[in-house]
Amino acid sequence: MPPNLQRFLPVILIAFVLLFILPAILHKSSSKGVSSGTLSDETKAALGFVDKAELAYKAEHKGYTSHVSDLLQLTPALGHDLADGIGVQLDVSTDGQTYYAQVVSNVLGMVRSRNGAKQIANGCVVLKSGSGVKCPEKPVAKTTTASTTSTTTTSG
């Protein structure tokens, strides 16, 4: 190797490290927005907020509302979920006694409907699977079994 090139070899090596290797080591990946699992949890919470707020609104006004803005007054925490990209669609019957709510995010879609205070529909579908994305578990139906016992007594 020529003597002039040997003199610049350490400088070339340092420049190579600074330009190519150091940025690869120090590069930190950052994600924008909330994770899929967090968005899934927020979607479930949003449906709970909507349901509670609808029940409270009905108790106060004798009927459900079809306006999300009415629910935001009762449950301001719903506004945070809406800002994270969760969509809420409401539909109310003409007499105001039945409502249908659809809560959707990028990862989860959920529906709930009530007639009076009775829940008549409750559904969930995973739109995009990811870490922590799952529908809430449905409650196990309680079954009752009747058992009969008989005793025989003899007297004598």
C-alpha cells in the first residue's frame, strides 16, 4: 500500500463509521399514534361510555339520543377516544326507546343495541389482528340443574 494512503486510512475508517455504522446503531424507531392493543382497549371502553351515557340520557330525558354531542356532555372521556380515531354512529327509534350504537376503530368493530333498559344486541369483530387486539369475552351462560333426592323411611 502506498505510504500516502496509509496516512489517510484511519481518517477514512472514522468517516465510514460516522456515516454508516453510527446512525444505524443510534437510530431509534418511533411509532406514531397508539398501538393496536391500546386502540382495541379504547374501542371497548368507548362502547361502554356510549352505553352508560345513553342509559343516563334516557333516565333524564325519557328517551335515547341519536347525537354523540349529547353523550359527550355526560361522558367527556369519550372525546379522548374520538380523537384517537374511533368512530361512533348512533341510531334511535322514532319513539326514542330503542337505540343502536356502532363503535369502530382500525382494529375492532363493535355494536350494541337496547330496547328500553334491555340489551337486545351486542357484537364484536376483529378487523385487524395485532398484539392485544381481541373482542371482549362473552359471559358464560349460567345453567341451572335441578337435582332430586328421595329418602325412604321405614317404621316398624
